[in-house]
Amino acid sequence: MATILLIDDSPTDRAVFTQWLERAGHQVLAADNAEDGLKLAREHHPCLVLMDVVLPGMSGFQATRALARDEATRQIPVLIVSTKNMETDKAWGLRQGAVDYIVKPPREEDLIARINQLVN
């Protein structure tokens, strides 16, 4: 179906989300930090980026803003999936260029349904 770039520093979350995405028929690229994720986005032009917020080095908010401002990646939708669940976090993520914000832990069906809406 679609190529999804997963940027998350949690090995457990990367494994679980990868399993869900592959089960739904998607191909997954993964990075454990924002800098590597930005490189993968520029190289592979995924259909969607799943972005964590709390990352080593550059935050997911900063990475989302970088993707939205880069001519080569601005058309790639970013879906933030984070444990940060304040309304201000969600508002800030959307202001940085994310198309949606989901709080961890998401339900598998809800996450996959939202991803499928964004990539189809």
C-alpha cells in the first residue's frame, strides 16, 4: 500500500507500530532520532511520517517544522504520535505542520484507520 516513515526512539513502540503497519499492508522505514528520520524522508519520499515528539537531539516538533519548510518534503503529511497529551502540545504540533496528533498509546484500529485516510 504505502511507505510509512516511523520516527520514534522507543524500540518497543517502533516494533509494535511496525508490526501494525506491516499487517495493514504498508512498508515501513524507521529511525530512532529526528536527524536520521529527516535524511530518510529526503531520500525515500514516504507517503506519511509517524513522528514521536520526545526524541534525542532534535525534537519531533522541530523535525515536523523542518519537514514542512523543506521544499523536498513539505508535501509529506506528518502524523504526530506522542505521550504528550496536553492541548497545548497538540496545538503546537499542528502549528509546526503536522496534519494530526494522536496520543500514545493509540488503539491499533484507530491508528491504522487514520493512516489509511491520510495515504489514500
